[in-house]
Amino acid sequence: MDYETFYRHSIEAPEAFWAEQAQLIDWQTPPRQVLDYSRPPFRRWFVGGTTNLCYNAIDRHLEARGDQLALVAISTETGLTRELSYRQLHREVNVFAAVLAALDVQRGDRVVIYLPNIAEAVFAMLACARLGAIHSVVFGGFAAHNLALRIDDAQPKLLIAADAGMRGGKVIPYKPLVDAALEQSAAPPPHVLIVDRGLDPQMTRVAGRDLDYAQLRKAHEQAEVPVAWLESNEPSYLLYTSGTTGKPKGIQRDVGGYAVAMAMSVRYIFDIAPGQVMFSTSDVGWAVGHSYNVYGPLIAGATSLLYEGLPTRPDPGIWWYLCERYSVRTMFSSPTGIRVLKKQDPAWLRKYDLSSLQWLFLAGEPLDEPTAHWITDGLGVPVIDNYWQTETGWPAITLMPGLELKRVKFGSPGLPAPGYRMKVIDEATGEEAAPGHKGVLVFEPPLPPGCLSTVWGDDERYLSSYFGHFKELLYSSLDWAIRDEHGYTTILGRTDDVINVAGHRLGTREIEESVATHPAVAEAAVIGVRDELKGQVPVVFATLKQDAGTQAGQVAQAMQQRVVDQLGGIARPSRVYVVNALPKTRSGKLLRRSLQALAEQRDPGDLSTLDDPGALEEIRRALERGPDQT
Ligand code: ATP
Ligand code: MG
């Protein structure tokens, strides 16, 4: 079927469309009603249907593909690789579920999972799903304060943690962070279940509270834990947004709608059939990890690769080596990951046999055109930018090569995914913006299956955060977008990332794109800085490619000139700083908020999501030293 027919069907007859897609998963009881939209914008998909995510991800495949690889967990940090067939995964998840049950984890209870990107994180998630417990994975790189915030909000019955993670060959102890978080927390769970990787010999345990997984598992090695059949709209998991713009929200996902969205998207967007191999480089702590390292590929009966490590260790060819080794068909990563590789020799992209690789999907932040070209040319496979949010749980704007590969337009994630009634709204008029005109990207409710049901414990916040921005009832993405006459949408940045220069509104993304066209530039961040005369002026911070070899001053001047040539004098960066690193969140998103605060000599605010404190120091030094170009 072609994309247009498929998409149109999903919009014109959503109930018929999703009823068909619902057949991609197994139900214990089939749904009574496809959609209940009696309380807009809240909606309930597949009402009355009962199912289970763990059953769909594992049990139902045992007969046909019990011996096929389900999960390959690779760590270039510890040097360990674990290959698990569906049967072996079934065993491990049953054992984990039995341990959780023995600790009185029951249906509806929350379990916070604070683990690195290792197989046990997948076991723990699926074990919760099996029991009907609600997992909330907190990215292992988050500091104690972040963990405590999430614990207080989710109020878990149990916390699962590791002794340590590793990054770039360095052990990063987790347990002291866990201890500190529980100290700060107003609702500490009674137990911490520790997956001891043997990485931190100094780890201390709190008697009575801290339990050792390896020890408990011995009593349950042969356990069979029955699947809890959940009504489609019961919560399956919580995932807190990454907090680039403020206090994180507990995104709540359902069971049936999510399972159907996973099955549909893996097949028609990511082009993965049972038995094929998908490699997402994400961490399970992010939305991509939940959907396309764990639930999506497993629900599809595919093989999922999980990777702990850097893209450049042991060498910058490691991802491509893994593609060859496991015959990966679809790979999923982020623009940040690719920009890291862009600083390296492109010959690494050609070192391995990539004949199995069909698609590279990238998401999470804008994919600038130069990076898109670099990786497309280097790999020789189509690169598919796709736009989504933690809230949506799966791509909202993308191309769908599993159905039909439409033309790739560089700089644009493409066309709306099935079920998304997408509009671009002019902020001033509240009306739909014409093609070529900037506006706010919105979705008309009811949102398709798989998207958030609400904000955990806070329906009001769900309404005010997402649905309170326009006269009409619309889900606001809080991102700027522009659509061309063919419906291709380009994301221009977040609505709070707009610079107002002497009354002209400029998107930071446009200026960043322009700066990044300079061949020596690896990555650029543009912010608006207060200015007496103009209100705000654009300021550029940029890193250069390793082999750039040019004078920072020269490149800075050339960057400025490019912006003037491409966007006009009004967008002329008033200062350009060449730096060694940019401040980012642990998920690889630029922390423009903190950059801006520093540049305006304000307090950079909550830095707990910051990846590398050194990057902020680097900015401070650059500001002191003065710009490379004014
Ligand atoms: P918070 O909502 O807590 O501030 P966040 O928005 O950074 O954090 P995510 O849900 O992980 O957390 O990120 C979604 C955002 O990432 C989108 O709203 C958009 O701004 C950006 N984004 C994701 N994919 C793309 C893409 N393909 N192109 C451009 N921007 C993208
Ligand atoms: Mg967001």
C-alpha cells in the first residue's frame, strides 16, 4: 500500500484503521470498543481488551522462534556480550518477575529502574510488565537529585539499581547516588534490589534495605510467573521527559494502545519483519530505548541489539562492525551520535560490509543538512530523520520505508505518521499557517495509540502543559515548524528557542543550520542574548572538526559571513565563540537555557541533567576570554 492511502485511512476512519492494526498483537480478550472519546482530550484505545506487553514481546514467539536471538546486549565497556534467544529471555524474565513478586511487587505498583544499558534493565522492564507493575526507568547517568525527584513523583515500591555503570573505560559508581537520592527522597521505597556487576569493590550496602539480585535469583531459577492480563488502558510505564525546558513530567503510557503502536511502527516505519535485526544505539532510559530497544522489536519477533559504550571505542568503527557482525537491517541513532563520528575519519564508515543495512533512522533533535549529507554519502544507505517526543512514544513525523519510501528531503523529517492529525498553527491568528509559513506544530486530538495517556497523577498538568495553548483543543508540541507545499515538515526549534532581534523573530535552528554549512564546523549552538539596543542578538558557540586545522578566528568570521549571506544581516551573529565542547543533557540535547544564562551572566539554573560539567567550564572560559569574532 502507498503512504497516502495508509495515512488517509488512519485519519478518515481511525477506528477501522486501528482495529486492523490491533490484529498485529495478541489479546487475551479482544477490545469491546476501539476508541472511547467521551472525555476530550483524554481518550481510551481498545476499551475492554485485555493483553500484556511481556506476553506479546516474548511468550507468543516461543513456539515459532524460541531459539532465535531476541536480545544481544553488547558492552564495549566491560567487553561482555550476552546473546539471548527468545527462550532464554523468557527464562530470565520469569526469574526476575519471581524475584519482584517475592518482594511484594504487585499489579499497579511502581518500580523505579536505575540501571545502565545492560540486559538486566530489559529483564527488569519486562518482568514488571509481566506482573502488571508500572516501571519507571531513570537514565543511569542522572545524578542523585534527578533520581530523587522521580522517586518522589512515582512513589515506587522498589528501586532496582546497579553497583556501577561505565563510560569511556571509567567506572561510574551508581550506589552512592542511590544512597544520596534515597536520603533526599520524601518517599523512599523499603528496598533496593542491586544488580552487582562487580565493578565497584567499594560498594556499601544498607543492611535490611539493600538486597542482592544474584542471591535472590537462586531461589527462583525455575520459576514460571503467570502473565497478568491488563485492561488496555491500565498504565504500563512512566517515563519522565528529559527536562531540557523545565521540571520533568511523568509521561504515562497505556498497555494495549502502546503495544499496537509498537507493532505497527516497527513494521511500517522501521521496516522490520519477524527474524530481522534492529540496532538502536539509544539507552533504555530514553523513550527510543523503551520503544525500539525493548518493546518494538520484541513485539515484532525481531532481534534487538543493546549497546553500552561510546560510538568511538574501541574505535570509531564499532557501530558498523556490529552491523556487519549481526546483519543489522535497521539502525536507529541520534544526530548527536553521528556528529561525534563526524569529527573522525569517514573511512570508518566504509570499513565493514554493510550490505544488510537498509536504513539509518535518526531522531531526538534537529538533523542539520550537512550532517545528513555526510552520513548518507558515507554509508550509502538512506538516512531517515524522524521527529517525536517522549510524549508520543513513537515517531509523529517520519518517512515510512516499511510501506513505501518517499523522497528524502534533507532538513525535514518528512510526513505525518498514521493517526497524527498534524497542523501548523500561526501563533498570532490561531489559524492554520499557509505552506512556507512558520507556526507551532500541533496535533488535533484524539492522539493516536501509543501516545501518553496523561501526566502521572496530574491530569491538570496534562491539560495545561499540552492542551491549553490555543482556543481550539489542540495538543501543542511546543516546537516551531514549517510545512512545504508537499506536506514535508521542518522543525525550527522549540517555541522557547526563538530570538527576537529588533522585533524580528528568528529561530535558533535556522542560524545553527547556516553556521553548520561551514565545512570546518562540527556542531553549533545559537542563543539569543539580551541586548540594550536590539532586545536580543544571536550569539554562536561552535565546535570544530578534529582535522579542521584552521585558525578559530578565521572560521568564526566565515561562519558569521555565511549567516549574513544566507539569512540576511538581521540574523548576523553578534559574537562567535569557538569552543571545545557544548553543554548537553545526558540525552545529547543542547542545553541552550544554560548557555543563555551564562552569556547573560545569570545563574545557569538546574544543571542536574548536564552531561559533562567540563563543557560548562569551557563556556565560562570562552566568555571570559572573549569572542573569536564580533
Ligand atoms: P522536556 O520536554 O522535559 O523539556 P525534551 O523535550 O528535550 O525535554 P524529549 O521528549 O526527549 O525531551 O525531546 C523531544 C523534543 O526533541 C522535541 O519536542 C523536539 O524539540 C526535539 N526533536 C526530536 N526529534 C526531532 C527531529 N527529528 N527534528 C527536530 N527536533 C526533534
Ligand atoms: Mg519536550
